[in-house]
Amino acid sequence: MALLETIDGPGDLKKVPIEQLPALAGEIRREIIEVISKNGGHLASSLGVVELSIALHYVFDSPTDRLIWDVGHQAYAHKILTGRRERFATIRQTGGISGFTSRGESPHDAFGTGHASTSVSAALGIAEGLRLAGGQGKVIAVIGDGSLTGGLAFEGLNSAGHLEKDLIVVLNDNEMSINPNVGALSAWFSRKFATESFNRFRRQVKDWLKNLPRGGGEAIMMIRRAIDSSKALFTPGMLFEGLNFQYVGPIDGHNTGELIEVLRGVRELDGPVLVHVHTQKGKGYVFAEEDPARFHGVNAFDVATGKSAAGGRTFTKAFGESLVSEAERRPEIVAITAAMTEGTGLSEFQKRFPERFYDVGIAEEHAVTFAAGLATTGVMPVVAIYSTFIQRGYDQIIHDVALQNLPVVFALDRAGIVGTDGPTHHGAFDLSFCRLIPGVTIMAPADEGDLANMLHSALHYGGPCFVRYPRAVVPDAEAGSSPVVLPRGRGAAVFGPNGRADVAVIAVGTMVLPAVAAARTLCREGVSAAVVDARFAKPLDEEMILDTVTGVRALLCVEENALAGGFGTAVLETLALRGALPPRFRRLGLPDRFIPHGDRAEVLRSLDLDETGIAEAVRRLLEEPKAAGLKIIGAR
Ligand SMILES: Cc1ncc(C[n+]2csc(CCOP(=O)(O)OP(=O)(O)O)c2C)c(N)n1
């Protein structure tokens, strides 16, 4: 790592002669592969932009010039080149640097990212802000062709073309999102675009010429000449030029010298410019080049073989299988993903029912409204989206689905703490923001059998339904052989003494089994504790809750969701309105702050969201004096 060791910031990089930059790229790749093979992370995307990262930092002066990496998952080389080389080994670990760009982490991270398609709007805002404040610096957004399928990116381009301010957008085109990129637009960027479109145009004109009256010799010659000279018009740049951008490219994104030369030229241009760069996802690591989708986001792996240790059976996998068996029985079921086929467990569905499967690109808003449209025709759409990304489609859920009471099922994967991807990806809020929508059903399974029953029920109830489940391995549980329809809005008593308990714990989803384990421990200590699995965050089983808390000394509600507006708050509201609050009450859940990245189990432990934390919370609660009047002891 001879060269790399001399680089503690972009200033050091600029001292390296251009001819040595390919060697530096090799060193950076080795460092990224080495660290990500241990920590896991977004390997293929980051390997693809090593030369581009070097060239951008060679030509521009970060942090005066602002670099905004869309999603930020590809910014590993950028991090290594901007003073984080030594901390790079801590990436995605508890207390370590983030796997995305983060303003708090470095002045070179001009904008915090994690969700796709934000870079153009953010860059335009920064460019305009600098102008208003009389500040210095070029602003450069780097966006992948996958992220350009998001509507927000086009809102940004549209606005930038209108404002005509200095802005450089680098389109990193590797023809891949996580899987091969989808959508009509991706053809515009494709290498085949020019020839295919031009040939189609030529065929159309030929047909037209055949139908012209005879004797039009001179006119036909003119048209032929016009066709030949119009070939130059058929470039991917047409689209961007139409949006008032100057288009430069396409250029080879692995040729550092060419990149530097082009970027130096682009730096001198005024107004919005789009630089189209071709790269290869996974470049430089044979297994990632061969299977860029698997190495998009990879767990720890063996560098020599590219293999990762087999994980356990996940909720995602269980969901995918349940959906396939539902779809076998009901031809009206279709599945929709927003560029996350594998992540949401839909690969098998796609194989089995290609005609009933839709990958709409990174377009969550569209996914929801598309589902709403389908649902008006008797189709039964299941939209499988990560909890954090459904935030993008919130207005569509309210306005297009719920207001019309359409039967759309939302399978919210990665609900709760996701772990190493951190705060941009935690599914912290879905119970809170879904709970306030009238008429919806919200369910959270504790195990695989529950998940199958809940999916089955959601497909049966009609109206908008959410099933939320974590990024986790399913606990050992007997999956029911054939799923049943659960009575809507009914919880279940899952643990307790005969007769009245001292303490009631009402848990939902992932917190049910740790709550039962905690109650067992408490029982051994002589505290009789009952546990209720709420199953539904909406509608709440109010009668069961009232019955459970009658006569108890304390009540604890536990959820893997923000406390603010979440499940425990729903219980609190119900009990307060009914005048039935027990003498001691407390909610456990995600506190009112953004939770950093780290191993999922460690993060949950740090928040008391495990067996030990729940048992301890009950012990502390019981030590507290009785609340007077409506004051709630221990509520936080
Ligand atoms: C709103 C949103 N939806 C989904 C994702 C998940 N995601 C992360 S990267 C990615 C693909 C990005 O493709 P591209 O922009 O082409 O970058 P590449 O990884 O190919 O370099 C997706 C779908 C996300 N980060 N944000």
C-alpha cells in the first residue's frame, strides 16, 4: 500500500503523478475488498467508482467544491481519499464510520445520504445557496443509472435545467441498479441506444419513402442526406440536452487519464452539465464482476472464494415463500418491488410468475400508486418494500390507497433496527406513521407461523393492510401447515399465571418472544407477569388490553418502533381515554433520536429491547411509587 499510505487527504492525492494513479486505484481496491470481506458492505458499487473517485478529487477541491454521492453506498474510495483511510477498517461497525456519506463524519461529505435519487436536488440547493451567500466552489452530484430511475432525480434535473445554474451531474452508468437496471429510460443510457434507435428511425423512413410518388428523385436524395447527418443526434445525450443540460460523454470510467482530462474541461463550463461515465460494477474483483447483484450489499466473505457463511432462515425468505403459495392459489395476486427483488424475497415469485411480477425501479411512490390502480380492477397487489423506503410513498398510501379503501397489501421488510446500514435504513417509524391513517390494518408477526397467517389474513380482509417484520432470522417455531385468517384486531395472551398477574407486558412483533422470556425469568424471581401478543397495532384489541391491565401493579408496553406515536402510545391513549391506566406504566421502544449503526443485536441490547432489558425494566417499574392521578410513572 505504498502510495495509499502517503494520502491523508485530497491535497496529497494531487501530488501523485497521473501515470501512477492506476496503481493507486489498485491499492484502494485491495483495501476496500480486504475491509468489506470482514465487515460486509456495498462492495460492487464502490469498486466500480474507484477511478472516478480519484479523478474527481484530483480535479476538484473538496471540501470547497462539493461532492454529493447519490445513495452514498459507493463512496468508500471517497472516504479513503478524504482522511478516513485509517478509520476505514471500522466502517459499519458499532462506533465506526458510516457506510454512507454523513455530514457529521467529514467536511468532505457535503450531504448525508442513504436513500436514492436525492443528489441532484441537494446539489442544486447547495449551488444556489452558495450563490446567495457569495460562497465559492463547484457542485458535483454523482448519480447511478439505477438512482436515476427515481422521480426525485428528474424533479431535480427539471429544476436545474430551468435555473441554469452551474451544476455538474456525473451519471455513473453501469447498467445495473442492484439487479440489471429496469425501465424504458435505462435504454436511453444504454450503449446500444444509438444504433438501435437510429436503425429503427431509418427503417421507418425507408417505408415512408417507398410510398412516395415516383419522380421525387431530388427530394429523396435530400432526405437520405438528412438521415445520414441526423445520426449524430441519436445519442443518450438527447434526453439531457432536452432538459437544458450540456451533455458530455459517454466516457470510459476506468481510464483515469481520460476522466481527468474531461473533468478539467467540464470544470470550466458554465450552466448545468451532465457527464456520462461508463463503469463496470464490481470492477477488479472477479467474483463481484461475475455476480454484481450478490456483491451489491454483501455479508462478510472469504476473499479467495467469494463465499459468505450461510445465514439462517430469515423473515424475508419466509415471506417470499408464503407469497408464492398464496399466489399459487389466487391468480389475482401480483407482486411489486421498487428495485429490491432479492432484498424483499421476491426472486422466487419473479421466476414462478413473471407475468405477475413488477420491478418498477427505485420508484416507491409510483409502486404504491401503480398498486392502487391495479387494485381498482380486482387485482390483489402485494407491495414489498423496506419500512424505511415506504416513507417515500406516504402520500400515495394516504391519498391513493387508504382514502379509496383499496385492497393493497404492504409487506414492510426491515421494520425496526436494521443494524449496520444505520439510521438512514432503520425502519423506526412505520407503526407511528401508518397508525394514524384511518381504516388500515397493521400487523406484526412474532414468528414465521404468524407471518404466514398475517399475509394470508391481509389478502383476505380487503382494504389497506400492512405486515411489518424485521431484518432477522425467524425464531424456531412451528410454521402452521396452512395459514389461517386471524380475527381482525384481536391479540392473544401468550404467557401468564393462572389468575391475576402482578405485571402485564403487552408486546408487538419482534418483542413478543423476548417479553415471554423475560416474564419466565421474573416468574422465577416471584413476580407473576403476563404477556400479551398484540399482533395488531391497528385496530387495537382494546377489550383484551383493558382486561389484561385490570388489577395489575404495573404495565409495560414493548415495541421495535419509535416511542413517539408508536404502539405503546396507542395503548396509553386507549387506557387514558378509558380512565384505566394501571398504577405504573412504561413504554419500551426506540427513543426520540436517530439510532446509529451497529450490529442489530448489540443495538437492541443497548436500547433494552431484549430479554434482559425487558426484565430489568419491569423490576425498575415495580420499585417505583404508585402514580398519583394521571401521572404516569416511568413513561418516557
Ligand atoms: C429510496 C431508495 N430505494 C431503494 C434503495 C436501495 N438501493 C440502494 S442502492 C440501489 C441501487 C442503486 O443503483 P445505482 O444508482 O445504479 O448505483 P450502483 O449501485 O449501480 O452503483 C438501491 C435500489 C435506496 N437506497 N433508496
